[in-house]
Amino acid sequence: MTLFAARMKDVKPSATFKYDAAAKKPGVINLTIGRPGFDTPGVIKEAAKRALDEGKVHYTASKGIPELREAIAAKLERENNIKGIDAEKIVVSGGGKQILYCILTALAGNGDVVAIPNPSWVSYEAQIRLAGAEVAWLKLNPEDGFIPGDEFLTALEYSKAKLLILNSPANPTGAVIPERIIKEIMNICEDRGIYVISDEVYEKLIYEGRHYSPASEYENVITVNAFSKTYSMTGWRLGYCACTDRAVIEKIEIVHQQSLSCCTSFAQYGALASFTKEAEDAMVRMREELRTRRDYVMKRLSELDVICKKPGGAFYVFPYFRDVDDYELADRLLRRGVAVIPGSAFGTQGRGCIRISYGGADIRELSQAFDRITGD
Ligand code: PMP
Ligand code: GLU
């Protein structure tokens, strides 16, 4: 008899956190973890402090304080053109990660198949396996800038998936999927009765192209978002999902309620202030700085023999070094004082790639990092 639950069998620790921990050594430039290194906008911090001073220290409504859910519903209509969402059709949970966990626990189980892009963010596979379900990997290629093509669409069409996780802009590639292609994917999902989880946590960090939310035109969608990346609030742990189908939301809420009860009270009041002009202006300034970094990183990558189409969003690049063992490459770079994540951690299509996160390193650090990468 083993002490551990069967569901733990194929679940690995998070590679992003593992490599981030390994990078925390003096002199190492850390390009591992996906986070913006900026401070949270002052208006958000002030609102959270005020909430503490006002004694807002108790449990809140499980799904989140009503004001925050109302503000999210209004945002989804105004910015994402998603209609039919009100405060009752939203659950606020402990970050994008926790809300995804609640969704997958509520919707996927033994015998179910969940389709995800290959490569994709490390926690999709782990959470699907924790739910007891199977993964169907849909291939993306470096030559196409990791934008879904025919191979992806055919694999989706012939998969036995009941759920698909879509992610644009994408982790680990930074790819922004054009609206036309999202619609092709959605049409297949509609035909095949596949429900879609649209992970839009990087929606505002786009440098080329436009964000498109499939829930603006399709019903079979749960939209996922978080405050983490947009307002540099990764430590606050607040994310949410929205769906026009109340029955779906009710099931997700049960998992959230029975595991977390509610999110941190004063953090929610802080997040409410993210819907202000001050916070939006701070986000735009951050995005401009990230764009400068992305352009710099692309320029330095052009000195190397890699395939790397310019990614339109997020704060990642995912260069392909062809026949290289990416685990060995990451180790070699760490010995040179640059920490990155091996591409294979994100799926087999990440073989020969490394993920560079430029969210937490300024131009000076990036310049030093590339001097070390390109140096003999
Ligand atoms: N989705 C994607 C694609 C991510 O990269 C991340 C990583 N931060 C998350 C969801 C979860 O974000 P958080 O839990 O920090 O809100
Ligand atoms: N999503 C970020 C990353 O990919 C943060 C760490 C995590 O949640 O995995 O690095």
C-alpha cells in the first residue's frame, strides 16, 4: 500500500518555481519566473491599506466581494465585448492558477480528455492530471511562431477532448493568436461539443495584434483572467472566471468554496482600484517598457543561430536552438550566470527551446545576460 494518492503518479513539481529557486544565487540574472518586476500601482496598494484600516479583515462573500464582481462584469462587457455576464456569473479565486484548478476539478475527471497546446504553461498538464483526466497535446511549431496551424486544428478535430484550454497571448511563447484562427478553433469546438477555457491573463500585454475574447461570440466558453500580470500583482493571488452558464459557475464555486472559502479580504478591495485611470495608466507605462525589452531581446537573439519569430505579447521569448538538449543548455547557461527554463518543461514541442522571461529584468540586466549567452 502506498501513502500517496494515485492522482499524484504523473504530476511533477512546477518547473517555473523549481528553476526560479535555483536562480536565486548571487550574481545570477534570473530570466526564469513569469512575472513583471514592477511595483503594483500605488492606487491599488492604497485601497488595500485603507481596507485594512477600515477593519475589512473578515471572510467575504465566497465568490468575491460584490463590488469587485460587478466591476469585473462591466469590464468584460466594455473591453472584451462579452455580454450576459453579471456578478452572479463570476468567481474570484486565488490567482489565475487557483481558478483554473477549480474549473478543471469541477469539469474534468477520470476518463475525460482535456486538449492543450504543445508547448503550454506547465500547470495545465499538472492540473489536468490532478483532476484524474487525460491530456491531448495539440502541436505548435517554432517555424509558425507557435501560432496554431492545420496540424493543431486537425488534432483538435480528431481528439476525444471534452475541454480545450486556449491561451492568447501565450505562455511560454508570447504568441498572440489572430482572431481568424481563434474562430476556426472555436468553430471546431462548437461542432464537436468541446467546452473552451480561454486563459486571457496576458490580454493587455500585447505589442502587435489585437486581443480577441472568444466569449464575445461563442457560448461554450469560460473566460479566465487575473490581476497578477496586468497590474503586477503576482503576490496578491487574485484571479477570476466568468461564464454565461450559471450551472457551470455554481460547480466551480463549490470547489473554490470548499477549498479556499474566499480570497483575502483587503486584497480584493485593492483589486477594485485596478479599474481606475491611474492603474490603467501605470499598466500602459509598464507595457511600453516591456515592449522596449522585447525589441531588445529580439535584436540580441538575431546574433544567435535560432528560430524565433517575434512574439506579439506576454513577456516571453521561446527561441528554438534545433538539435540541442535544452536541459543541458539551461544548466550550461546557469553556470554562466543566466537562468532560463528548458523548453521541454512546457511539452515535447519545447524540445531544443529555452524560455526567456524578460518581465523581471531591465535592459541593463538583459544586456549582461545576452553578453553571457553569446560569449564563448
Ligand atoms: N495562466 C497562464 C498562461 C500563466 O502564465 C499563469 C502564470 N502566472 C497563470 C495562468 C496563473 O497566474 P496567477 O495564478 O499568478 O494569477
Ligand atoms: N506563470 C508564471 C510562469 O510561467 C509564474 C509561475 C507559475 O505560475 O508557474 O513562470
